[in-house]
Amino acid sequence: MTPLTEEEKLAYQTVAARRAQFDAAVWSTPALSITALTFTLTITANPDIPVLIRVAAGALGVFLGLAAIALMRRHRIAELADAAWLAMMEHNHGMPIIHGETWLTTQTEPRWGMPTWWRYVSKVRVYHLWLTALFLFTAGALLLWVWVLATGI
């Protein structure tokens, strides 16, 4: 339990700020991506638009979906790495642990006055739900794109 040096304080503050930026990026990625995917799906599904444009929009939708999934994973991995480093610094210097898995575990435990069902809801990893939603939108874009290619309708 040694106190932080000035260099360690600066590093801690820098990594904490970077972790917060990665965390914000994780959660803005699916919202913006689903908006873009919805736009491309609307074009792809519209029979009043020429087939070539619909095929291009469908391909773009599939690409956007895959890119969004990869980007969200990359941001999350970076955020978790920074959180683990911050938790290690907190542990090594006797600071309260406010990052990493130790903190996450305390957030999923039921609190006084919370209903019993909260125990199950609080254990759901929202990150995985968002990844699944992005995957389903991307799969839908792929199926619609293949349908337009196959039928030309």
C-alpha cells in the first residue's frame, strides 16, 4: 500500500479518462449503427427503387453491420483492458476498487429493498444484448440482400 507517485497519478487519470471514452464509444456504436442499418434496410426492401440501388444498399447494410459488430467489440476490449489496469492500480495502492470485475460483481448483487426478480435482471450483460441486436439486424440485412439478388423484385 504505497502512495501513488506523481507519474502514477498522471497515468491513472489518463487511463481513467481513456476508459471513459471507450465506454461511451461502446454504447454509442449500436445506436448509430442500428439507425444506419434501418436506413439501408428501408431502401433494400422498397420495390419502387431500382434493383441495382437496392442491391447496393443491401450490400452496404451487411458491411455496416459487420463493421459495427467489430467496432463495438474493439471498443469493449479496450475498455475492459483499461478497467483491469485501473483496478490493479487501485488494489496495489490500497485505494477503493472502483473499476474492473470486483466492482462489477458488487453492482449485480441485489440491494436492500430490491425485489427478488432484480437479481436475475441485474445479471444480464447488456453488452451481449446489444451485440445480439446488431447481429440480428445484420442477418436481416443479409437475408434481404440475398432475396433481392435472387428474385430481382
